[in-house]
Amino acid sequence: MEAPTWYNDEEIMNQMDAIPVTGDGRFDAESLFILVDNILKHTAPIVDSFLPGTQAAMGKIEDMNTSAFFSSPLCTLKQISCMMDCKAPGVVDAHETTLSMLHMLSNYSWDARAVMTLAAFALCFGEFWILMRIHSSNQLANSLAFLKRLPVLAEHPGLQKHRQALSELINLNNTTLEVIKCIFELEKLSNYGRENVPALSKTMDHIPVDAYWVVRTVVGCSAQLTGVTNDEDQSVDLSSLAHNLDRILNNLKKQLNICKQQIEETEMEAYQMLRNLFQIHPKMVEVFKALCYGKSNLQPLIDGSNEFNEVNLDIVLKHKYVLLLISGPDISDNDLGTLKQLHREIGNRGKIVWVPIVGQTSIDTERMFRIRGSEVPLYIVQRFVGIPGIKFIREEWHFRNEPIVVVINPKVRVEHCISLQQIKGINSFPCFRKKNIDVLVNGICRCACQCLCVHCERTNV
């Protein structure tokens, strides 16, 4: 294969702009990536048993788990395999094949297209090595191996001839995995909002080009594997692809570090703002914006009691006690029972709002918050990723990854902070004693009346 230098990034970006993204982005690309990662990890020891020293061997293998809701897009993966297999390894063919595959996958996001292409390759690569391992001891595997032309390679001398080609292939697979991991991480950071992380804009705009080169690289790897399977003497030159992918990976890592630094600065800014807010008389919307959105636009709350409709938090929470449930989606059944009891006992005096705290996000994260939130029911903040106010939550409210409840009174003052496990109904909150509530509500009403009287006097002048 000639060096793929016919198209620079600007030319590729122009071609990517002509390829639409028509899907809704709901495909669980991360679960598919976990499967691909697991396949390549378990393939490594088999490769090393045939070809010691190819750098395929890994340390302790710890499988990650996919979502329980994930279903493999097998038909699409087969289509991708057909488009890659048995292609002539020329530059033009590789470029045209890559464009055709990206067009065919237009229902998916750019990161999903990259993962699905690598998954199609991993399906063939993993099958190749598992058959190599067991074909001599299993008649079914032996017959399948004959169909796939593997017996000629089964003997060590046969594979030794392709040591260099396989070593390059494995190294390139590992780099491709790292590039996709970086793209995923950037996608997650984008949920902080580009206003909070300025470096994201340019980086995210370049993702289509990065995805192109991932797919283009996988096409090259597929051609390499085909050459090995056919026992061809001439291998594909992957060095230019490897060099280019290394460049992309280094740039993505650099941008990730910049973005993470900007997120830390955003969290510090939110921390100072929240400390200042609670020293004055803020509005509830100001607290929520600083806590959950930073410089991004404030979003409505999700109403778990009403088919997840969106509601204006200023209207829903006005003159109410607000109980902030701060936790991840993994609320236990006992904690859920506590929240249901609390919801019944508080009645119309207060509202429970769930502030999601998430580490590793997936497509299931939002689903889990919504399912659990509807069982109580709760209002849910639309922020299923790290929030700007996390530093404040950890340092001022001592959140340690276990669910806590923070009570904010109608004057927007923090009255109480307690672990969810310590709550024994409404009696766990002194602020909900009737006398305290009457005094607070009467004070708010008097303040409102005074403002109204002043307005009337000014109107009559």
C-alpha cells in the first residue's frame, strides 16, 4: 500500500462535511467498544503462544461489562466486513472504501462509525485466532479452518513468515483502540458545555477527520489480515497509517489534558461563586445554574411524575423547601423506600430534586436516573455527566460518593445535610417541624405583602 498522503486534513474535512449524521445518537457505541476491547485482549495471549515476542501479550485481563440493554448490530457488522474483505490494497481503493463505509453508517455518530468498523474487523480477527488455536483438536473448528484457508498457516513456520505483518497489525489495533478511547472521553467532556470548556470546540469539530482515519486504518488492517490468511508474500505497508494515527493520538491526548485543566478551572470558579451566593440572598435558579451548569444555559427540570416532561424550576421550587438528593444512579431499594416515604410525608411543603453525580457515563446512565426517579417520583436535573459544582459538593457538603440529602429552605439557605441512609422519615429534618415552617412561610408572605404595598403607593402617587 502506498503512503496515504493524497488527502490532507482540510480536504478530508470537506469530504466529511458532505457525509450527513442522520441518526439520533442513541446507539450504545461504548458497549460495542467494550466487546471489541475484550476480544482483542483475549486474542493477545493466543497470538503470543504462536508468535512469542510480537508484543501482543498483555498483563492481567479484566473484562468490562456491557450494558444489559445492548444488542449487537450483527447485520451491519457483516456489511462492513463485506466492504473491507478482498479489496485491492491501493490508496484510492482504501479511500473510496472508507468513504463508502462512512456513508453507509450515516445513521450513526462519528465515534459510533469508528467503533463499528473496528468491531467488524475484531469479529474476523478474533475468529481467525480462535480457529488457529483449536482447529487441530476440534472437528468443527477444523472444517471451518479449511473454509477460511487456515491450515497452511497452522504450523509455526507458516506464521513465522508473517511475523512482521502480524506485529504491525497488532500494534496498530492497540493504537486504534486508544484513539477511540480518547474520542469517547472527549464526547463525555462535551456534556460540560463548550462554554465551560472552550478548548472542546476546535477538538470536537475535528472528530469527523479523526474518525475517517480510524476507519481508513481499519481498512488497511483488514487488507493486511487478508494477505496473511491468503499466505501472500507481499504485505500491506501500514507504516504511514501507523505514523498518522500516532499523530492523531498524541494530539487527542494533548487536547484532553487542556480540556481537563479548563474543567478544573470551571469547578473552582463554580466553587467560589456558590460560596459567595450562600452569603447573600440568591434566587434558587442562581444556585442551580452555578451548581449544575456553570456558564452553560440553565435547563428545565425533568418531572419524573409526569412522563418526564420538562418544567420550569423557578416556578416549581418557588417558596418551597428543596431537598437536593445528590448521588449516582445506583440507589438501593432501601434508599428508594426512604425517598418514597419522605416524598409522601413532605407533601406540598417541599420538592425533592435529584442532582446526578456520575463517573463513567454510558447510554444507560440517563435511563437509570429516569427509571429510578419516576418510582419516587423526583424532579431530575438534566445533567448526566460531571457538574461544575462538584468541588463545592465534595468540600462544603462532604459528599463521598454515598447518597446525601441537602435541605435548602425557601429563603435559599442550607438548613441540613445528611446521609440518605441516616434518614428515618421526615423527623430526621428539624426544619420540617410545623412551627418552623409557619414562621418561615409567614416571613416570606409578609415580605411579599410589603413589596406589594410599596408598589401600590408608588402607583397612586
